[in-house]
Amino acid sequence: MEHEELTHKIIGCAMQVHRALGNGFQEVIYQRALAIEFDHQNINFEREKVTPVFYRDLEIGTRRVDFFC
């Protein structure tokens, strides 16, 4: 899938979750709903993936991302 197409699908999923749930929930609730929506839209993803952080081609640490598609 092209990056532009994937980006469009991800934004659509986020908008669907927001329309359904609205405001006011804890982040974990939105993460769970978004994972369900990704599955529904056949978007492959990993949750809580640790990824390296680079500066000038040197790894300087890691960070954990909520979703990795």
C-alpha cells in the first residue's frame, strides 16, 4: 500500500473513532478503539513497538510508539 493511501486510511480510522466516542476518555480507550478500527479496515500494525532514535546516523536511544503501521 502506498504511503499516501495508508495515511488516508489511518486518518479515516482516527476520525471514525472520534465520531463514535467523542471527547473525554483516557488515551488507552482511544488506543483500544483505534486498534479495533485498524483491524476492521485491514491495516496491519504493531502496538507499543520500541523503535530506535537516531541523530547524525548514530543511535542515541529508543522510544515506544503507540502504533506502528
